[in-house]
Amino acid sequence: MRDLLNLLDTVLNKNPTILYEGVGKLSAGEIGKYEDRFNKFIEYITTGKPFTTNKNTQIVIDPKEARNFLNLRKSGQFTGQLKAIATMADGSPLPPEYADGKIPLSHLVKTGDFGGAGLEVGQAASEGGKEGLLVKPTDIKIVDQDIPSSDFFSIIYNNPVLRSTDYGQVVTQFAQYITAGEALQFPEEYLDKSKEKVRKAIVDYAGEYLGVLALLYGQSTFTKRAEFEQWMGGSIGDFTLFFPSKANTNIADSYAKITNSKTAHSLNISSKGTGGGASPAISGLKISDDIKKNPNLRTAVEFIELCQKSDTSRGPTTVVQAFEAMDLIFKNNPSSIKKKFHKFLPFDVKNPRLVERADESRLTGAPLPSISSHV
């Protein structure tokens, strides 16, 4: 392994582009389809944080481009082969190949901040965030395929991607411990501070399939297992697993789908790591007609539907919905909101542009108007 690392280091120093041509690239589509990625993209631009290019160099995008990209996204035009006015991180002009002073977004590396595994300039894999470590279901190529439960341990234990790295071999060792009913414990060399990100990657990402493996081999707490198997129509060990590659599946964000082909019964099982994972996405809730018709639940239904709105014309839904939720609560139960906020509510009446102003302030740092101008 040390020889391999030395070889990679030599190759990287002699020809920096080799290790960057194969990593994910940014694009308007990749950035725009996720709210957090787009916000991070704008943050990089407004704060002058360097982007890494596919030539293993760093560039800074002109801050004026932030408003341009915000407007393009609001109008639905943040797509295609977009370019950005930029300079090298040291302030010098872009290389001659960018004669117009603009760099295509597709020439930027998809680093951890943008959901990829690319490394920033001068960053070794061991120094990067957990995103760059090859332990996710997509990394080890177990997604979008039916996997018999009986084969699952072998697929993990003998996985060539996991076997190719020291930390991946820790994962395969954990798989062996699980099937043997032994307690999991990181090797001593992985317990110091320098390995914290590696441990976190294994817990959060490898845990997505190790947790399912623990369920299959009876190593997880499952008090209703007998009732579950009765409903499924057989033993968990006889079922089929399916790990989706899509990263934003509603309700069960990172999960294995367990299916009994004989009964067609299936269940999505989400295995979470540090902190138990994020709460289920409310956007995936389906409201039945009987609930919608219940007058006692009218406000609850309205609140859920508000949270499921996907319109971004006024700004990110995470920002817009906060103001609209306050207006809804104030309308139906004003006493539940502290009185100091009452003079500003409802926002949509007393200052209908406050949402847009708040979003501009969040992204560009522009100050909000004084309190008196809101009343």
C-alpha cells in the first residue's frame, strides 16, 4: 500500500491533470438540482473561495457573477454550458485557452462541498472530508441491482473497491465481525484524531449497508422481527436487497429495499450513522383524501402542503417556507407566537418583499432594511 501511495504521489507531482480528469465535474445541472449545492456555489463566489479546476489549479470567480447566476436560476435558465468570469487564485489572468476571461463550469472539479469525491489542490485523500473516501454504496458498485440476501456478505467482504484501500479493508473486517456475531471495534491505528474523518465515513456511509447486513444476521435490535417476517411472508435471509443510487429519495434517504418476490411485499430500511441521520423528508408524505376532508386537520394539511411546495421563483424553498409557515401559524394560532413578532406579521401583508430581501442578504451579505421600514 505504501508503494502504491508513493507511486500516486509521483504521478500527481509529474502530471497533476491525470488524477483530475476522471473525477466528477461541475455543471449547471449538477449545481442547480440541489439547493445546498447551489447555495454553496454562490457562497464560494461571494466570499472569493477558490474552485479547483480539472488542471489541478485554483481559480476565483468574479463576485459580480453571483447575482447573474441567481437571476438565471430564478428564470429557469441556469442550465447548459455556462461560463463564469474568473481569474487565477493569485489574481493573474486565466490561461490563454480562456481568451474571453471566462471558464466553463464543466472545467471545475466536483469536490466534497458539491457532493463529489474530487480533491482540492494540495489535498491528500487522507486529509479530505469523508466524501472523498470510497465506501459509499455507489462507490463500491452495489446500487441499482437486485442482490439476494444470501449473497450480500460475500459481495461486501470480497468487494474489490473496498479491498483496494486500507480503510476499505476495515469495512470488510467489520462485515466479517457482524456475520460472526462479534462486537465491532476500530483497529487501534484508526482511533486517533487524524483518522476521525475516515471513521466518520465508515460509520455514515459504509453503515448504510453494514446496518442492513447486521439486520440480516440478527445483530441489530429488532423486537418485532417475527411479526415483520410473518407480514413479509418469509425469512429476511431469503429476500432480495436493492440499494438505489439516487441520493434524494423521499422518506428513506439512504436505504435498502427488501423485497419478497413470492408475496411482492417490500419495505425500505434506512440505516443511519452519526446522530441517527436526517429526519425523513416531509416532501414524500402522501396525504389521503379522508385526512384532507377532515375539518379538524385542515391546518395540518395546509402546513404539510406548504412544506411540499417546490416553487423557487421567490428564492430557495428553505427560506420562503420559513416566512410562509410563520404567516400560517399566525393566521390560525397567533397566541403561539411571541408578541414581539406580531407587529411584523403577517409578512405577506406588511412587507411582501421581505422574503426576497432576506434571501439576497443571506447570499450577498447586503444588509436588511431597518425595522421601522418593515412596519
